[in-house]
Amino acid sequence: MMLRLKIMLLTIFIGFAWSPVGTSGETMKSDNPARIKVATFNLRCPLDGGDLSWDKRAPRQAQIIRENHFDLFGTQEPYVYQLNSLQKLLPGFRYVGQGRDDGKEAGEFSAIFYKTDRFELLQHETFVLSLTPQIFGSKSWDAACTRICTWGKFRDRRTRKEFLFANTHLDHVSDLARVESAKMIISRLSRLDAKIPIILVGDFNQNPDSHVYRTITGFLPDSRSLAETPHQGPNYSFMAFGATPVTAKLNREWQIDFIFVSSGVRVLTHQTLDNRVDGHYASDHDPVTAELILP
């Protein structure tokens, strides 16, 4: 009896001694309930006919999202019917956002999808990136078109932690508009709740050598720079359905989709995914993902 008890105690001791421990001191497991898989995915606005039509691309996007286990992700460029059809292909997800043209359903969205069994949406807003952020359809700073930002305040049902998740798509023409929009986003998010972490994702239409990137990372670090494991996948995120001349310049110049996070957020992995399914493109952007643990 005593020998059996000693063996049991020794087994327990060895189990504790060899438990893998993360850098913050908690025991790390592959199924750690605190992990959140976030992403940014430019879905590409509708295209007419052929293999790149929305009816063909939507199932591919849904497959990428399911197979890579996204929990929460921001989308750029979709119209309301694209969002509704994608939501039907993703049972368990719901989206939040407003159309940029009228604050309802007109124009492109910067919508946020989230798993309803994992997250509770506490509050949300969409504002225009202009000198009149409450007027949908407005634009400033020589922007080519109206741009918006959507944010949501969420509570993780597993951990009860609250956080802000924001998603945007900056102007593709005016550098001034990109920088001023970034300043506006940072200013508004920082005033919402200083006590909870912020995750900002989107298509920023500029690379890591740009003024807008430096403006944002002065407040929110790039999750890639914080990752505890090396970045996986290509160093670019825009690949234009493989068209030339873009493919001849696939480097940091075309890394334009980012995930920024508050200091203190642990970034376990960072990856740019191939957006092709069985050789067929889902979008002209590759989705960027990160696995996070909130502080």
C-alpha cells in the first residue's frame, strides 16, 4: 500500500515538473480557452461572372475561415448582400457594421464577424473617416471615396475579459487621408475605455515603411513584431489574384493588411494565409491572422 502511494505521489510530482509554462507564467495548452484567433480579410467587392464572381468566391472564403478556426475577424469592401450570404455559410457567426454611404445598408462595409457562442457584443459604432465623422457619405483630406471604421466592445464568454475590436479600410489614393484617418481612429479608440485592450485590424493601403504605419504603431504595436513564434506565410498580403505586374513586386511594398494590438496582449502566432482553395482564388488579398491572449 505504501509503495503504491509513493508511486502515485512521484507521478504527480513529475507531471507538475514537466508542465510547459508560457512566458507569463501560466500553463500553456494547445486548447487554452483564453486563446483568440483574430484575422483581417479583404473580401473584394463583387466581380462580374467567371471564376472570380462572388457566388464562386464566397464558399472559398467560408472554407478558409472555418478551416483556420477564426473566432473574430474584420472584413473590407463587402456590400450587404455579400455579408448576408457569407453569414449563411458561417453558422455561429454574426456580423456588425454599417454601409459607408448612408449609415445603413448602402455602399461598402468594414464589418466585424464574431462567434456568438464565444463573444458577447456590448456596444458598437461605425464612424466616417472625415472632418464630419457623423455624416455618412462624407470625405476629407483629398480622399478618393468615403472611408469608415467600425468598432465593437466585446466580452469573452469564457474568460469574462472585455476588449475593443476595430476594423477599417483606409483610402487608396491620398496619403494625407490615410494619416489623418489613422490619427482619428487612434484618438477615438483611446477615449472609449482606457482600461481594456484594443485590437485594430484592416486594409491600410500602405506598407510598413509608410507614415501611416508609423503613426499607428506609435500607439498600437504591429502584432507581427510581438509574435512569440516566427511569422508564417508570405511577407505580402495583397496579390491581385496573381496578376502582373503586382506579382513581380511581391515584397514589403504589398504588405498592407495588418493586426495592431495594445501593449500587453500576448501574440502567440502570426500568419498570412494563402487565399486559394483547390487552386481557385477567394480574394485579391490573403487573410492575415494572429492568435492572442488578452492581458
